[in-house]
Amino acid sequence: MPLDRDRGLFLPPARAAQLDALDEQHRVQRARASRRLVFRWVAWGALATLVGQWSLGLLHFLTPRRLGAFGGVVVAGAVESYKIGEVRVIREGKCYVVRVPEGFIALWWKCPHLGCTVPWLPNDVSEGGPPDGGDRAFTDKGHFKCPCHQSTYNRYGQIVSGPAPRPMSQFPLRVEDGKIVVDTGPDRAIIRSVARFSDATPA
Ligand code: FES
């Protein structure tokens, strides 16, 4: 006669089998309950992630863009105040506005290599670089040159030399009532694999 495990009593075989069956039933129920708990936590986690992303998007949408400062819209002077080939630093927009023969380009001054600020060197005579064969189309000198690892870019932001993986990022630029208007900020940056003449906004 098997021993009652809990009470130390001997039980008839039929009763012992009944108790074993009950034990097994409880074990299966516990396993199911713990699986349900895991699924519930996964579902709640996914829902919380979705709600978080949606709230961030809404917050971004509702936050007003600053005017006249980085992260907002910056007015960069009158169209006719620029000469062809001119590169003007727009400090409040952390960018340069460049007058190329095809129009205007706004370039973020952050180096696409590791993020250093890239100065404009008006007298630099580094050679080469698409899309214009080294700026020779309208001038024979002047480049953006990063002080950190010497990446060099022409007026279109195209890499002439150095370790940077791509051209300088552009900001959207438009002409409004004869003025250059630049939409600045990290979320406005246009990342290009190659710079082209057509990147310029016509005057
Ligand atoms: S950060 Fe500009 S070249 Fe490295």
C-alpha cells in the first residue's frame, strides 16, 4: 500500500492514483498560468512601447519650432546681397549659406565624420572633388576643412579628401520675398551620398 506523502499514512492504491492525478492536474494548471502571465507582460510591454513612441511624436508635433535660432527657421539675408562663390556663415543656424552658380545651398557646419565644427577657409587651394572638378567652375580657391581629421569639402559640401563618409549635410532652403530662409536643426538635416549641382535652390 503506498504511503500518503503528506500525512504519512498508507492509502489504498485507487486513492493514491487519484491523488497523483490531482497533483498532475495542478502542475499543468500552474504551467498554463505562468505562460499566460508571460504573454500578458509581453503584450503590456509592446503596448507601453507603442504609447511611448506615439506620445513622443505628439510632443514633437506640438512643440513650436524656434524662430531665428538653431532648431528653427533662420533668415540668412537678401538674395541680392550674395555674390556668386560667396560663403556666408550663419551662426544662429550653425550653417553656411553658399551662393553657387545654380543658386543657394545651406550646409550644416557639423562634420559628417565625427561631428567637429567645420570652418570655411577662403584661401585654401586643395585640388579636386566632384561635382565641379574642384570649384574651378567659378573660383579657384576656398574649401571647408575640418580641423579634426582634415576632411575637406567644396562649396557644394562634396568631399574633396579625408575620412568623412559622405558630403556635408544640407538644410532645406527657400527664397521668400527676396530673402534666404533656412530650416535648421538635426531633424531637418538632409543626408546625401553625393552632392549635386541640383542640390542648389535657384535664386
Ligand atoms: S571630425 Fe571632421 S574629419 Fe573627422
